[in-house]
Amino acid sequence: MTFPSVLSNKMALAVVFLGLLAMAAAAAGNFNKDFDITWGDGRAKILNSGQLLTLSMDKTSGSGFRSKKQYLFGKIDMQLKLVPGNSAGTVTAYYLSSLGSAHDEIDFEFLGNLSGDPYILHTNVFTQGKGNREQQFYLWFDPTKDFHTYSILWNPQSIVFSVDGTPIREFKNLESKGVAFPKSQAMWIYSSLWNADDWATRGGLVKTDWTQAPFTASYRGFNDAQACIWSSGSSSCSSSSSSSGNNSWLSQSLDATGEQRIKWVQKNYMIYNYCANTKRFPQGPPPECSPS
């Protein structure tokens, strides 16, 4: 092979590599284009040309943001790095929600803790204003040391919560059992960092140590490429989109491997499951808790 051909091959590979980087950057989204900072009086910041967002909280206020778009079904990914050190009393909430008293909502909430103690990942699903479907987990890594991907897959069949690609919880569409399922209200993506030391850490026994403030959580890698955008009463997904390769997630459900991963997480890392709370449900658990 001659020198010019070697050089041209290397240049071609470089072009391909740069193209892949550009595609990755595009898929990751841009916080300037995708989100509005909604509160915090300057405590929320968009940095690195829109590739990084930080929320902070001090004794005066926390902060938060909301997506510019509304979604009616989607696969939403976000990378978070949580408040390090003594984060007791703080809550970092990342969730989808509609508006109103009969709203739908899909929640990730990260409950801070004393230094050295694990974060608690709190999940919940609201349908038509009804929640009380809490499941809580420890994580199998320190979520303050690096970014990790927290994903929500929401389609007409089910809602799947995942961490770094590992499913941890599924809420199935069980309308056949009389259980409402979020399928008609478009939702925004929200996130906030706020003080909840009246309940968040050991039921409110451990208060926020304000000498550690400001507390900061970081976000990157937002991806809504596989989502149905809701605008002016219509969806960006056509009625036949679930049959197309690009929107196969619209009919996706957990395979056998996914079911096994959920069982593994729930056996080893689940610390609370509303379905198992017999004191709360003395007449028996809600219908969605029964094996289908």
C-alpha cells in the first residue's frame, strides 16, 4: 500500500470518527435547546455550550428545570451525578408529569444521606392523581462519584425504570384489572434539587447540614430521540410508527433476560415495596400487585 493511500484511509477513518462523535453529541441533546430553568434565582446553570446542567441548593433556595417539550410515550435517558458527601435532607427529583389534580407522573427521586451511607432511589407512578405506589432501592454503585444513566421507557404496554440499562421496576398496563394507566395526558420532564429534611432521611430524623452547602447535582447526556413529542393536540409518532424499526420501543416489553434482571435487583437492592406493606393494605394489596 502506498503512503498516499494509507493517509487517505486514515483521513477517511477520522471523518467517520468525527461523524460518530457529532451523532453522539446530537443524540445527547442540548440543555439550552431542550430545557428551561424554572426556578432557583441563578442556582441552576447550563454550561459547556449546553452539554452540562447543574442544580444547586443552599439554605435560601433549591433550583429546578423543565423540558420545553411535552411527551406522550417515549424512551427518555438522562445521566446524573448526585450531591456528594453529607447529602442528608436533600432530594434530587427527576420525573415526568402532567398538570392538574388528576395528573399522571413517573418518578425517580434520590434521597440524600449521611456521608458513607447509601442513597435511596425512590420510584413512584401516579395515574389520574393517584400515587402511593412507592418502591425504593439502594444502588449497586456510588451515584456521587460519576454520571450514571437513569431511563424511563413509557409505552402503551408498560413503564420500565432502568439504571445504566438494567431494569429495576416495571409498571404494566393492567386496565383489564381496573388499574388506571397513564396513556392520555402528555407529560413534561422535570428535575429539581430541594430541601426535604422533614421526611427524606430516616423519616426526618436527620436534618440538612447547611455548613455543607451549596449542594450540587449535575446532568448530562439527555436523550429523547426515541420519544413521541406532543404538540398542538397531536403526536410526532404516526399511528403505524410502532411497526417501524425506529419506533419499535412503542411496542417493546421486557424479555426473559429483562425479567431476570428485575428479579435480581429486587432481591438484592429493594428496600421497600408498597405491595408488601400489609399494614397499609390490610384488605390485601392493590390489584396491580398480584401476579398477572
